[in-house]
Amino acid sequence: MKINKSELTFLNQLTSEVIILDKDLFIIWLNDSALNKGWFINNDKDKNLLSDQLSEETNGSLISLLKKTIETNGSQTKRDFELMTSNLKKRDIDITVRWSNTYTCLILEILCVDNLNKIIDSTKTFSTQKIAANLARTLAHEVKNPLSGIRGSAQILSKKLKDDFASKFLKIIIDETDRLNAIVTKILTPPSKPNLSLFNIHSALEQVYALAEADIDKNIELVRDYDPSIPEINGDENLFIQAILNIVKNSQQAIENTEKPCITIKSRIEYGKPINGTIHQTICAIDIKDNGPGIPKDLHDQVFFPMVSVKENGSGLGLTIAQDIIRIHGGGIVFESDPNETIFSIHIPIRIENKEVKSA
């Protein structure tokens, strides 16, 4: 039976790569995930030999696996298979190969091992941050009541003690109590309920750019690098602006003492990326990159925790609030940091009416 390619479109919903070959190992069809990973198919079917897209090293073991599957008329799976393309790009994959007698074709399903590791990592990060945020809110609630007692007692004493020495230190107690109370209130206050509507992500980024530019040191270079093909995002634009601005402000403070300081705001479409333990076929990625000294290694597991800050006088709430805002939109924030470069990446699934879509 001949394959009806129109019937294969449901395979485009898979995040794994699906490649269909004929018995001579020519590519017949690729799903969207395979196309996004660099596989291609030519109009000239005689130029679609699978081996032409792979290195000699990979061809030796893979072609043997494919031919054996055809001969045995069965199915085989190879774990942690090292795949190298003809342009020498390497990745580790799990590959399942099955021969279909009905359609006289070979079906390859490829799952990138790196993606599995990223899923595990993002799930662990999400769980850890959620536990830490809940613990911080519990502690903040316990701190709030004693603060009221301290402030009230200081106010009573300030009315009784009129000398300058007592007044000076009682004022410090009241002011610092107010400051701590404001921090605790921020921790206890959940993110605003989003007012969802479709909006252009670059409209939000432009507002962030304008706000940052007005508040930025003249010596800091602010660069925009946008992908205009990104479709509209379903979310609360004002909350997005707050989340992105919090990260940009962190970057501004991080590069205050950097020679030729620079912040880049970048937007891109990416494919097959995990967010909070789930792979999404199409996402909008917003990167905020700075050339500051980087985040100390010992703080990498804590940067999103409330009241953790690299800055001496920082409240440590900017990234926590940004994380909460992005999470209520179904997204996540990840980061990479080395000396001279830190990148915070906001990942948002692209959906319209709860269906993921690809950019045009």
C-alpha cells in the first residue's frame, strides 16, 4: 500500500523526530520536529539518500541497523546512539526503527538524549524553586506579626523619650521595620491575576527598552536583536513588561563596574525545548544578555529564591517576581552565567486557543 502523506500530518504534533524511508533508504517524509533539527528533503527524490546527510562514521553503524531491521521485518531500538551529521555536528539520541510491511517503508523515531536531560533538569529546578518560594512565604508570614509589635513599641518609646540620642535610634528602628515589612509584604503578595489577551511581544520589549534607556547609565550600550516573525503571545502585556524589566535592571546593576558595559535584548523562535519538565514544540525565547562579571557559582542554585541577591543592598525579589509572572503564563526562566557573560532566557509556549503554532 502506498503512503498517503496527507495522513501523516498528525505526526507533526510529536516532539520526537520521525523520518520515513523507502527500502533503498531514501527519505520519503519528515515531520516538523525532524525538519527543525536539520534534516531536509529535496524536490529531486534521487538526492534524498539518508546517508548523504550523515558522516561516514555514523553511516557505518546506522545503515547496518536499518538493513538488519528490513531483513528481520521487525523493530529495533538503540539507546545513547552517537549521531554525527555530514557537517560534523554531534548529538546523542535514542533511535527506534520499525519496518512496515503494510506501507513498504522504514519508520525512524529519534529522541534526543540531551532533551531528556533538559526535561529532568527543568523539572528538578521547577520543583526546588517552588518549594523554596513556599518556604519563604511561610517564613515571611511568621515574621510579619513580630514586626508590627516592634514598630508599635518603638513608636510608644519615641513619644516618651524626647532626647536626640533616643529619637535618632528609634527612628532607625521604625524605618528599618517599615523597610522589612515592605519586603515581607512583597513575598506574601501573589502575582496579579493576568489579564489575558493577544499582544505583540516586541511591543512589550520596546516599552522595556524605553524604560531601561531612561534609567540607564550613559556608558551602558543597550542593544535590540528581534525576530519579527514571532506571532502574537497570549498573556498579560503589563506583567510581561514588569518581568522583563526586573531582569534588565538586574543586568544594569551587574555591569556597573564593567569596561564597555552592554546589555542585549534578543527574541527568537525555538523548537522542541522543555519548559518546567514538558517539551513544547514551538516557543518564544527572550534572552537578556550582559557582559558583567557573572553570578558566583555558589549562588547558581539559589538565584530565583526570595531574598537571595548578589548585590549588597538587594532585596532578592526581582527575579522571584519575574519567575512567578512567567510561570502563571505557562513559561519558565533559565540562565547561564560565566565570567564576562550572563544570559537570562524567558521561554513561553506559543499557543493560540491552546494549540501550539509555528511562526510563518
